[in-house]
Amino acid sequence: MRSERNVCSARALATRLRINVVAVVVALGCAAPTAAQVRTPFGAELAGNAAGTIPAWDGGIVRPVAGYIGGKPYADPYRDDKPLFTISSANVEQYRKQLTAGQIALLQKYPTWQMNVYPTRRSAAFPQPVYAETAANAGAAKLAPDGNGVIGTKGGIPFPAPSDGLEAIWNTMLRYRGDTYATRWRQAAVTRGGAYTTVDFYYEFDFNYGNLGKPARERADNRLAYVLETITGPAMLASRMLLVDEPVDHAAQARSAWAYDPGERRVRPAPAVHYDNPGTAADALTTSDDFQMYNGATNLYEWKLAGRQELYIPYNSYRISGSEPTTADLLRAGHVNPDYARYELHRVWVVEATLKPGARHIYGKRVFYIDEDSWMIAVTDKYDTQGELWRVAEQHSINCYDVPMLYGTVEVHSDLRSGRYLAMGLRSGEPRFFTSITRDPGDYTPAALRALGTR
């Protein structure tokens, strides 16, 4: 009788949260759950950890919180939380097992850097159709024959129970990140002494894979997304544009890209926008495939799934991701202002990418730490070709609960040797977070890019 009551309660909770019943039953105390019932729709462990420092997943945040106005910066649902403790250079050894090599190096290099650790909130949630497409991928989604792409799916996480590192990294690149929208942010390359000049960007993202606004039949081609990047300031860089046509299966179709130069008023192919070519206006602190922590082809590396780990990662970072703090408030010499960063203990997948013999890239090895609830890369440790730790990147995130989706916001790419870092995704003073737009493939062609061009 108790089990029947729990199942009924699970159905009621699942209806309220818009998630599958099997993802809730075990949390309500039913005996002898099946293997499917102990995993979330994305394949994460449903239960909390033995120490009680990671709670069970309850479906995440699936509706807007009080104070949120559509399209505006997101109100913080955890604004009343207080830090549990702070990790600094003085006590880093106490927490070494829950930190990456790069995080430890940052703490040791900068006595002014610290990680304020808050209660863990497993807020990640996604639309029910994304969960349904993920479930449908079982046995259907497959790696392309050379591993440099995914076939057999048009949406959802292709491999919620990954068997190797390639499947895991493709989960990160094919995770749901919205449909078709525009957004504005700025980035700053900060010198060792703390000086910087901001570069303002306007982006359009038109996802094809997983786009819930498009019927599956319209997602049948090999397109992951169109990405349109426009620099809007400073004046010396303004109006430069980059258009990228990103495939799902790179073996069948390579990435296509075109650049518009306002000085020449011409659109040219941009074949160098991939791998380790420098990121846009990044002062050589990031590579093209560093954008959103990793993107593009996977063929230069051997990929290893190294298991899972409990790790302190940026999470529910509403303060650093909002419009209220000024850029001057956030940027400091060596690192961002730690008062605005929030860290929580979460389980992560660990994926090691090692450069193949004969392949060329400035990073000889990368270690990715991927949030189990969202498949978003939270931290990356980057090594040079001699095996020395060189750079570390962290991606702060929030639940965009009007969608809902866990979304990467501010990325901080730190160079341990030079003492410089690049902060991307800054939204100080921006009145809107996203703007929904309507686009079709004809809007993302070289001719359309030229028509947008201004001197």
C-alpha cells in the first residue's frame, strides 16, 4: 500500500515538475527501484551522496521564480543562501580531493583568490520534450564511423549513459541551449596588472539540432546551429562579423564560416575558425575551440572517460551573471572578484582528451569536468604539449527557469604563466538576457552577411 501511495505521489510531483514518473519514484521512498528509476532523464545519479552534501535531484527549477520579468536578467532564487565555508590558499590542502589541478593552481598563485562554497542546489532542468528525445535516443544515436560526429538523432542528449569519452564530449556539444535567440555581452582580456579594454558583442544563435520550435522533419539535415557574431564596440573593431554553420557530423560536412570586414566591405570564407586558431578579440588567451568550453571537431584527440568525481564548481551563479555588478566591480588583477562567484559541490563526469600522435594543437591535453545534471562543461584544465599545466577555464551557470535550461554565462579563461585572463559573457548594464527572434536558413548565408554589413 505504501508503495502505491508513493507512486501516486510521484505522478503528482512529476506532473507539477513536468518530468518522467520514473525520475521521481525513488526519491519518494519506493522499494527496489529499477535501474531506470535511479537515474535522471539525462543519466545523472538521482540520489544525493552518502555525506548528505549533495542532495537528491527533485526535478530542478521548472518555472519562473518570484520577481522575474520575462526577458530581463534572472532573479536569484537562492539570494538568501549564505556561504558554508571559503576555500583559499590557506586551506586548499583540506579540499584538494574536490578541486581540479587548475583550481588548486589558481588558489596557490593568487592569495587574493578564494572560492565561496554555498549549499548545493541541483537546479538543472530542461523541457519535457528534451527528456523525451533523450529517452528515444537509446539504441538509435550512434557516433559517426570515425567518432567525429553523431548520427541517428535530431535532439536530446545522445548518450545519457556514455561508454567512452567521445560520447561524453558529444553530449556537451549537443545539449539543449535554447532555440533561436539573440543576446549581447562583452568580454575583457585582463592584463597581469588588472588593466583591460572591453569588446562588445551581439550574437544570434539559431539551433537546428534539438530546436523545439522546429518539427523533427525540419531538423533532418546535418546542422547543429548557425551562429552569427557581431562586434559592436569599440569603434576600431565595430561591425566585424563572423557567421558559422556548425554541423552535427563533421565527417559528413566540415564547419563552414565566413567573415565580414567593414574596411573592405567584403565577405570572405574563414576556414581558420576552428581548432587552435585564436578566439575573436581574445588577446590570444583562448582558441576557437575554447568557445563555450569546447566546440567543433573531435578528431585531433584521443578521448577517455575517466569516471565521475565530486567537485566544487561554479553553479547557480546569478550574481556574476546579472546586469547589476559593473565590469569594474567584477574584474580584478589575476582573477574575477570572488565576492560575486558561487561554488557548489556537484558530481561531474571527468573526460581526458590527449592529443593524437602527429596531430597539432597548442593544448597537448585537456581535462573536462562536466556537470552530471546538464552535460555542461564547468571546468577545464589545459596542458601544453610538454604536459605542463598551462591554463584553466571555468564556466559559471544559471537555470534560465522560464525555458527551463541550465545555461553557461560567464566564462573565465586564466593563463597561469602570464597572469592574464579572459572574461567572456559579461552582461553589466544589459537590460535583457535573451531576445527571441525569428530566422530561417536564408538569413544565414554569405549574401545575407554582406547585406548586414556597414562601414
